[in-house]
Amino acid sequence: MTQWVEQARHVCSLGSLQTALAIERTVPILHAGPGCGQKLWGAVGLNNGTQGAGYLGGHTVPSTNVGEREVIFGGEEKLRTTIANALKIIDADLYVVLTGCTADLVGDDVGEVVRSFQQAGKPVVFAETGGFKGTNYWGHELVIDALIDQHLAEAVPQVEERLVNIWSVVPYQDPFWVGNLREINKLVAELGLIPNNVFGRGGGIQALNRVPHAQFNLLVSPWVGLKNVRHLQDRFGTEFLHYPVLPIGPTETGRFLREVGAFAGVDSDRVEAVIRRHEDDYYSFIEGSAEVLLETRLLPSRFVTVADSFYALGISRFLVNDLGMIPETQSEGIAASVRFTADGGWAQQEIRRTKFRGRPLLIGSSWEKTLAAEVKGYHLSVSMPASDRLVMNRSYVGYDGALSLVEDIYSLVLAEFQ
Amino acid sequence: MPINLRNSEAAVRENRLGAITGYNGSIRELAGKASGCSLQGKERCFNQASSCSSGCAQGYLSGIRDVSIVNHAPVGCSADSIAGNVQRKWGETIRGWERTNISLFSTNMNESDTVFGSTEKLQDAIKEAYRRNEPKAIFVTTSCVSGVIGEDILSAVERVQEELPVPVIPVFCEGFKSKVWSSGFDAAFHAILTRVVKPPQRKTNKVNMINFRGSAREEIVQILARFDLEPVFLVPFSTIEELEKLSESAASISICGTLGSYIGNGLEEKFGVPYIKSLQPHGIAGMEEWLRELAKVVGKEAEAEAYIAEQRALVLPELGEIRSKLSGYKAVVGMGPSFAFNYIRVLRELGVEVIWGTAWHFDQQYDHGACPESVTFLSQEDDLPISVSDQQSFELLNLLNRLKPDLYVSRHGGTSVWTTKMGIASVMVADEYSAFGYQGLLQFGYRLIDALTNRSLAKTLSKRMKLPYTDWWLQQDSFAMLEQEEVAPL
């Protein structure tokens, strides 16, 4: 039995409609209730770094809007007409049919409907993402596997040396996904490798079609996506490197670059030169702001993260290993207690019970803002829902991302008493 | 079909009010057929994601300050609690209150729950919601999954009610049951009417002000004070104690005819609280009819006329200037039905020529049995082209591409972005009190002038943006996907 959830910080598997939207000129087609899309993009999109509809998202997304008729009589015909008309009306390269709870409960044979379009050579794939089956992290993996199995069904790998597929944060669920993926791409490219990213601008169907030809898959993630890189290994024989921590700051990013370099067979002098150049730059900024880091009145004492494992782990390692801060609790060590839960209300109760010395720094979502006021802490939203932030191309990954994080934290502290 | 407060759930709008979501015609035809409730809605053979009743029901109820919501559903159905929490903070901020989080639990139904049922988990979640937050009432909202698998919500709630000192109230708002998301407001009001509102102990000088976020509170307090009345704002930001006493008020009025129909008429039928059935108070005609109807009910006609004369003298000269600046501009309106038909009138008061109106649905009648007053009013003016669509943007963008108005006035998030990409100046009415009464009308006029004066965002964006529709579609008739055969409601 799953636990109840107070204060949602993720959504259901159909939330992976945003994974489809993160691929340029790709449109999800929902075989789901009328409100599913709007609720989901409202949570992981609009109210999470204010990520809007973009080219094909929001109310543009085709949907069968399953009603009483389809629940009683089945919705396969409505789905068939919706797909046929979407192909004519919506200007996209790829159409990803995703089911909601009602279609999966009623037992519509969506695979049969979609295969009839595939047999006619139409770029349509499907995944059964009924919301009761799992989270949007799980749904994200399901959609990627569907693309591998259906869109790349005929692909024969012809390995391009140095080509690396990048898999990492879940688009939209991570409000900083665009910036974070760009930063990982940039770091990988500096090693002399060729990053291939399906998600974000410049990716799309061309990047997807290149996936089978990579020298290896790079997964930068605690666990999300592991299923996909294993699947790619089975399907195309592509090796993968699983790096489980989002690299934030010089310590972790140096480790990351060395590990990727070693795996890819990049000359270690080259790797060290990249690291040195970045560290020189990074530390000159830290040196230049050392006064504020050390001497500002009312510095945060301890920190708490309430975030998914990407950020809980990545940010904690940075604050501990590079900035010299002490963790109080992480929903992820200096040995700190790590609690795992999907129930944000429970996490907040635990934090309320903590006796803080001085003013803590709460890194989490906008749900923590009122809690921060209660415990007289500083609060920064980094994880879903980051409804109190406008995010465009900001990144917290790598060297520059760490500097942005330092800027954001200490600007909060400075702004608060002025 | 009248309101039936003996049932455990409210009938959906399709069945109760003859609501439709597919139509293309004109205001006179709409009004003519609506009065006989003879309009048949049309289906589309292509649809885009719209919205559902559960979003409206739990979004609205979670705005009550001292309640918890338990959503018996997979976790995605409570995703709207995040938007709900943003709305909560906004409302608290404009009131100068301490900011709080809404309290909403999901039972997080999974696959085995869909096979074996999970009413025990629902009961545990209800108890946990009470233990954590000690709310004054707990609303249990249903979902497509709980509906399709046939969870016995009523029995589960009855059992847990025995253990808790506060009302535990089921709200039936399964998304698949209605194409009209406003059915969710009725579900919420049904729960309030049947389980929260108590019989009156006395009569007060309060007026139930049915609204959303209540930004114009101070202004309404001042206006009603002229009639020795005091507003009580519902439902967001109210308390259970305030809602319990709705039956004691002297009258109910609503900022939105779509929103107010069920609770307004329900309070009138059950407790004799008169519901003011008038135009909505946007612009001059709306405000004046609203005030006069209210005054009639409370016996303050002379005060109303005095107020109207005073306000007219204050605003009419300035309104003339605004009208001269806005005359010659053509606008299209796309909003929920009450706002759409009220704002068409408002735009005309401001001198703007409205060339098309689209409503997100259409109720052929309200719960008091009459065609919406705003539609009757417009049908006596020009015969304006009207379409009805549940936010089907492919249809609307095709239409706008053909009509090429100077201005698009919309309501609901996301809708103004479409037209901005087309280079059309767009104004989104997020606040239900935009264009409220006399001063609101002037302010709204200035907002339109500003939007038309500097269109640089729309102009620069439209040069670089491509619409998400094929050229083929943009050349088709806007209503090509509206099926010709008429579909009777189930």
C-alpha cells in the first residue's frame, strides 16, 4: 500500500507528457480525462519555475478528453479519430500517445490503434502511463523506453566515436532542466566529446535518431533513467556510465569530469586542463566574495534540503564539500540523517521538531516557504514546486551553476535584512 | 432539472442546465433556443486538453481557511493543489495576512488499489489529515479512478465520521462525468449546502458575495455600507463558521453567473435567502442592474438611485475620453460564459467594437430556470457571432487568424499567449473584479489603451514564432471539426 501524500512534489506517470514536450516538435496526445493535462502541466510547468506552454504544450495538447461515453463504451474510436486529426492539424515531427487512468482501467487497446498508424508510416508512438501506475519519474522512463522500442525499432547502430548521449534530470519536474542539461553538454564537450541531447532546443527527432549510434550513454542521475540506459545497452549494445550525483561545485564536478574522461578514454592531461581552467575561474569568484560568505551577520547556521534525490544529494555535497556548511536533515553525507518520503507534510513535521541553533537554510520547494517563516529560516526553492521563481536558462550544475547557487543563497540573506 | 439537495451529489450541468461545449452561431439564435432549452450541443472529432470538474471543486474548496481536502485518487489528481497554493498566497498577500499553505492530501492510489479498492487507506488519510491540521471540516473529493472502480465513498466517509468531531463531507466531482468543468463548482457548493450551512438562528444584514479571490473587498464594503449591508466573501478565504451562517444573510450576489447559480439558488430554495438574478456588476449597466436588484430585495431603492446618480456624475466625462481613444478598435472575447457575455457588454461601453465572442461553455439556463441575463441583454443589441468551445485553441486560433482583431480579451491562464504570438494585443482578465463597476470600468479602459498603445512584445514575438498548427488547418473553416450531427446529452 502506498502512503498518502500531503503537499505534492511530484505527479503521476501521465506527467511524462512534459517529457514528450521537452523533445523539440514532439507533441503528446492524451487519451485521458479532460483535466489531466491541465492539472499536470500546471504543477510541473506553470507553477514550477513558471515554465509555460511553449510551442506545443498547454491547451494545445490534443486529448480525447475521456467522458462518460468512452468509459462505458470504450474510447478506441475516439482515440483513432483524435490521432488522425492531430496528424493533420498539429505541426509536429513526432506524436506520443499517452494514456490516463480511465483508458487503462477501461482497457482500451491503445497499442492496436497506434500500430495501425505506425504501419501506415506515421510518426506515432505510445506508452501506457495511467496515473495509478506510478510517478512522473517512472513515466519519464516509460516514455523514453517507448521511443527506443517504437521510434527506433528499425535502427541499426553505427557507432560514431566520441558521440555521447546525455541523460539526466527529468524535464520540467526539474525547473532548471534546460540550463542544467546545457551545462552538462558544455562540460562534456570541453572534454572533446560530442554531446547528444534529445531534450531541449537543438535536440528533437534528429538527436533521437542519433541515439543508437553513440559511443556510450552518460546517465547523470541517482536512479531515474537507469532502466533506459540498460535498455539501450540490451537493444544497441551501447555501454553506459552511471554517475549518480548531480555535479554541483568544484569537488563533485572535478570528480565527474575525471570519471567521464576515464570512461571515454580522454587523455588525462586534457581533463586536468579543463578542470584547472574552471577551478581558477570558480575560486577567483569565491575569493572575491569571501567577506560575504564569512562575515555577513545572520549567516545561515545549518541547512536542510527537502528535495528529490537529484538536488538533495547534489546540493548537499556542494554545501558540505565546498562551502563548509553543516547539514541538519536531508531528504539525502558529513553524516546527516536522510529521510525518504513522498509525503511532504510529514517531512515538514519532522523539520518543525528539529531544534535549530541560529537561522537554518531551507532548500526545497515553495511548500517550505511558510515553514521557513515558522523556524525563522532562509528559504530557497529549487525543486518542484518552485512556484515562487521565474526560471529561464539558469543552471545549478557544474562550476558556473554552483556560483549561481551561491549568489541565490547569499542574495537571500542580504536582501532579508535590508 | 432543479437543484436536489436530498441527493448525495449535484447533477452535472449538461443534465441540469442543458450546458453545451460545441456551438457556432449567433447571440440571438443562442438566446432564442436557450429560452426553450432546445439547443443541442455538438461534439468535435478533434479535441485538445481542457479542464475538469475535480480541479474546480477542490481548487475552490481548498481556499477555505480552516479545512482539509482529501482527494481519493492517484497523486496526479492533486497536482492542482500547487496552483491552489499559489492562489492562496496571493489572496493572503493582498489581505495583509500571514501566509499559509493549503491542506490537501492525496490517497495516492496505485494499481493494486484499483483492483482491491482502498477505502481503508482513504479513512486513514482522513484521520491523518485531522491529526495533522485539526481542520474544521474535511472535504473528500472523488476522482475518475474512484468513480470507475466504484469505490463506496459514502460508506467509508460515514464510518470515519463516527470517529471525528468535524464534518467529513464527500464531494462527487469525477472528471469524466462532465465536459463542463464548472460542474465542479456545483459539486463543491452541493457539499457546502448540504453539510456545512446551518439553519438560520437570526437574520443579519450580511450579503453573501459569491466570488473567487475577492480583490475588491474594500470597495464592496464601502458600496454595501451605503445600504447598511455588510459583505461576507465566499468561498475562498472564508471560514467554516462564516459558511455555516450563509443562511442568515439578507441576500446573495455573485461576481460570476456561472459560479453563483447553484449556491445562490440553493440558498434561496432551502433557506429563503434571495439570490440577485441580474447582469454581473462589470461596467455601468451591470453594476446598475446588480445594485437595483439588490436594493429591491432589501428595500433600499432610493439609496441605490442616489449612489448611481453620484457615480455617473463622477465617471461619465472620463469615460467619454476613454471611449474616444478606443473607438475604431475591433476585439474578440474568449472567456467562460458569464464573463464572456458580461465583458462583451463592458467592451461596448468602452467604445470597442466586439466582432466575435467565444464562451468556454454555455448554460442554456441557470438554476432559477432563466437564460443567463447577460445573454438576454446582448441579444437585444446587435446579432453578434458567437461560438462555444471548451478552450479548443485550434478552433479559436484559426478563427482569430481569419478575423485579425486589434485586441483579444480573454480569461483563463495560457489563453492570451496564443494571440500574442499572432501579433494581436492581448489582455487577460485574471482578476474577477477587473472592470468592476464604475471605477473598474475606467481602469479597465486604461488597461486596454496601454495594451493597444505599445504592442512591441506581440509584434517582436510574432515575427519569430510559428503557430503550432499546419498551414492546411489554418486554411480550413474554423468549425470544420465541429460534427454536423447534433448530439443529445446522455
